Amino acid sequence: MVNQTIAPTPEKIMQTGTGFWASKILLTAVNAELFTLLSEQVSLSGKAIKATLKFNCTDRHLFDFLDALTSLGFLHRTGLLEHAEYSNSLDTDTFLDKKKPSYIGGMLEMMNNRLYGFWGNLDEALRTGEAQNEVKEGGKPVFEMLYSNPLLLKEFVNAMTSIQIGNFMAIAQQFDFTKYNTFLDAGGSAGMLSIMVAKHNLHMTCSTLDLPPVEPIANEAIQKFELTDRVQAISGDFFAGALPKADVVAMGNVLHDWNEENKIKLIQKAYDALPDGGAFIAIEAVIDNDRRQNAFGMMMSLNMLIETADGFDYTFDDFNRWTKQIGFKSATLMPLTGPASAAIAYK
Ligand SMILES: C[S@@+](CC[C@H](N)C(=O)[O-])C[C@H]1O[C@@H](n2cnc3c(N)ncnc32)[C@H](O)[C@@H]1O
């Protein structure tokens, strides 16, 4: 029954339906390094921006692009059109200036260069159940395909760090590591979770395990943070053989890459690597049990359809069921940043 007291409005429908316009405007600005350019200046005119970015559109369309970014809240502007001066908003200056360590544009760069196009085939993905990324052409498994191209490897690793760094900083400070000494991050990419755990917990020794092409990138990050004495990068395949023993085993955005059978295999490997009382931590956009709130988690799950075909994001109830079935004694959920949480199971 339609509620007669609430008038229908097309606003939300049109806002979401045209959402890709706003998305592509932001992604294009990130890709063109507009926010990095503006962070170097007090402000710039449209003419100066157009010349530096080598845009060849009409001045009117250049102003449409910059003023759309302004009305979306990503730029500040004084004056109008030819007399306008543009500068970064506080958010874009902090998070989208490539020269700052707080830059989180890695995920947005990958969204622009890979996912934006692949998501154009969401309908095909839903109809066929097939992945819609480079796997479609190459036929290789997704990580093999991504890591065979150094540019894609770097872009993917940077994207992973940028989407998770806030969560890694949060878990490193919120989780009680005092009763533990060793930490393993399985599928740890650039090693940033291990680095954050070691940085905030001086008694912890950490290992970050990933496929061989990732190891040099992790080693570079560990050296940059001067943590070579307590953080080690290990190359390995987490499906082959046992995981190295540790008091705490983490997997960030790893379980969601795989189907249920493989998820359970990986949780079992974490269980086997832990001592009694040890903790397994999954850091993901864990979906609320009623599947009504965490839209990002459900969209991330569809992103797994696009990227992996059978991977999916899950609820805490799912996590609880899988971990109990394997033998973990209890599980809790710790909210981290935005839509992400840590699902934690204790052996
Ligand atoms: C979605 S990324 C997540 C990276 C990171 N944990 C995070 O939270 O951002 C999944 C990671 O699992 C790694 N991975 C995939 N298959 C693997 C395997 N068989 N053995 C070890 N690592 C693997 C990938 O290389 C990638 O770094």
C-alpha cells in the first residue's frame, strides 16, 4: 500500500540514475591530477587549469566541469567564469593531492581506469554470472592477469591500500593486542596492515603474506616506515599448504574475493595457524545482518561479481556461522571507518 501522507518525489531516483555523471566528473579530475595541481597554488583561473591539463574542450564546457566540481563540494570558487579562481576544498586538498601521504586516490584511479568501464556490463554480469574485467579477454585467473602487467599490479596494490588504510589505522589502535605477540596478514598486499599494527603496538612482530609479485612493493613500504626489524614480507600461496603460525591472523578484503567453499578453506587455515585464545580478524565492508543499511557492502559484493564472478561480501551472521562451524569459540564485530568493520573470531 502506498502511504497517502507522503508525496512521491523523483529526486532520489534521478540522483542515483545520473550518479555516474558525478562519479565520472570526480574520477576524471583525480585522473587529471587537478587536485594535486591546485594544492600547489593559492588558486587558479579556468584558463590556467585548461592550459595545464591540456584540455581542448570549449571554455564553456571547462567551466561546466569546474563548476560541477564546485557545486558537488570538491572545489572552492571566487568570481565567475572568466573571472573565476578555483581552489581545493579541505577534503580534496587533504585526500586527493597525490603529493601528500594522506592521498586516497589510488582506489579512484583504479575505478576510473578499470572498474568504470567494467561496471558498464553489470547487466551482462547479472545475466551470465561471469566476471566482466580483463579476465573476459585473457582467460587467466584475476590475480595472475593483474600481476602479469606491472602497471596494473601497482595500480591494484595502491587501490587496496587507499581503500583500507583508515581501517588499518583504526584496528591497529582499537584491537587489544596486549595479550598477543605475533601477527600474520594473509593476502596483505603492500603490508600496510602489518605496518600499522607494528607502528601502534611496539611489542608486536608482524608478517605480511602475499603472492610473489607483491613482495618487492611490501618490502619498499616496510623500509619506508623503518620497520624491517618487526615486519617481514613473505611470498606464498595461501591456498597451498599451511599458513605460518601467529597469535593473530588477519585477512583484509580477502574472504570476499572467493566463493563460500574457498572462504571456509581460508578460515580453516587461519584457525589451524592460531593458538588457543588466538584471534582471526576479517576486515571488510561487512553487510548488516538485515541487508538494509550497508549499501556499500552490497555494491562491493557486486564488484566481486564483476572482478571474480563467484566472490561475494557477507554479513556478520555469515561470518559467525562459518567460524563456529570450524571451531572458533566466539565472534564479535568491531566497526571501523565508514562502511567497514572487523569481524573477529576467537579460537
Ligand atoms: C582484495 S586484495 C586485499 C588486499 C589487502 N589485504 C587489503 O585489505 O587491502 C586480496 C589480496 O589477496 C592476495 N591473494 C590472492 N590470491 C592469493 C593467494 N593464492 N595467496 C596469497 N595471496 C593471495 C592478492 O594478491 C591481494 O593482495
